[in-house]
Amino acid sequence: MQSKQRSALEAVTNVVVGFLVAVGAKFIVLPAFGYNVTVYDSFAIGWFFTLISMIRSYALRRVFNRWD
């Protein structure tokens, strides 16, 4: 079974990579729909979703590890 620390490390790594991909994607996707996004806006929005994603990833990992 995976330790709580390893679960947290995995969740953080997953979210950091996801954050970087999302910030980059915002510069392609949002302008295609007519929204102009600054670098600051992209990072600010990304941090809110990153926090939510980290909590979700960690919680789900712990649930699945409990089932093992």
C-alpha cells in the first residue's frame, strides 16, 4: 500500500504537470473562443483550479488505497 506521503507527492506532481499544460492551453483555447487572457490571469485562474485538483487527487488516491 502506498504511504500518505507518497500519495501526496504523486498528487502534487500530477497537478504541477497539469497546471503547466493548462496554462499553456489557455493561450490557445481561450482566444479561439474570443477571450483575451493575460499571463497573470492565466496563472491566477490556474492556481485556483490547481488547489482544487490537488485536494481531489489526494482524496481519491486515499480512497483507492483504503480499498486495497
